[in-house]
Amino acid sequence: MNPMPDPVIDEIREIRHQISASFDHDPAKLVAYLMKFQEQFKDRLLYIPDEPTPTPVVVPPVSSEVTALQSIPVS
């Protein structure tokens, strides 16, 4: 079943195709351009994290003695 034609969606798809073609359909080129473009306006951008940045947890290395004790069955 073919969906009904939608001229607005068709126009959006055509514009997206033109943008993609202008970067040789290479997402890496598009992202590089957008990152460079964003850099021009960094003074206008705000970053408000949803959650505070977690503090990294440092886990000490496990010694062979601890590993040996963990392998002993408990009755």
C-alpha cells in the first residue's frame, strides 16, 4: 500500500537530499561542517546538564589472595 502523497514531506525530503549531496553524502563531512559552524556561535550556546557529572569511582586492583578466597565454597 502506497501512502498518500504529501507535498510538504516531499519538499522536506528533497531539501534533505540537497544538503546531503552538498557534502557528497558523507555524514563525517556534514558533522565536521556543523561542528565548525557551531564554534562560530559558541558564545550563544548554553550547556545545562540534566544530571550532575558523576564522580569517577576508583576500584583498587584485586589481589590474588582475594580471588583465591572468593573461589572457596562456603558451607
